[in-house]
Amino acid sequence: MLKDYDERKTAMAELYVESRRHTMQTFWIEYMDQVAAKIGAKPNLWKMLISDPELALKCYLGPCLPSQYRLVGDHAWPEARDFILGVFTRASQARNHRHKQPKPNTHQDDKSNLAKDVPHSCDVGVAISEAGASVSSFTR
């Protein structure tokens, strides 16, 4: 363990500027793979390529998700496969939520809740004239 620490510290000194902020840094995927291998949670991509090629390609070519380390091992998550395969769908849905078109109002005389809250042009004129009258009476 100390040998591994010394090797990482030497590699870090070559990659990063020495400062108090850079105490110990590592690459996230490499670190997660090492920890997962030690606890038996690292998925074997070669076996996965034979048994589930779609999932293997998503794990290898897609974003590295923490749920990849829940596919196998003592605390495997049954929904991890579906979560990994659906990551791009969820990401695209999150980007497209503002592009929904409002439903057109098919009845012109139907006053929906929105129509009740929006004043009509004659109501606005009455409100302005009443406001002007109350201001003029206040200033006299």
C-alpha cells in the first residue's frame, strides 16, 4: 500500500503543479476500477461482451457511471442494467423539457382558468380610468 502511494505521489508530481491544494489527486475511473476490483464489484467487460453486448458497449463507450460497479458483486443492484441503458434517454429528456408546444384552445368561447386570470382589453381600460379617477381625486 505504501509502495502504491509513493508511485502515485511521484506520478502526481510529474502531472500537476506543486501546491497545497494538490495534496493527492488521481484519475477517477482508474481509482474506481482499483477499488471495485478489490471488493469484487468490477464488471468483467469481456464476459459481458459475450453475455450482454449492448450493455458492454454502453459501459465501455458511454459515460462512466457509478451504477456500473453495481452490476456484479455482493451488493449488486438488479436495476443497474436498465439505468445504464437508459442514461442517454434520460439525458435527452432533460434537455427537451422546454420545447413542448402548448395545446391550442379549440373553443373560442370557452374560458379556461388562464382566460379568467387574464384581463380583457375593456377591463384594462376600465381599470386604468378608475385608477386615474382615484389618483385625480387624491391629488385635489
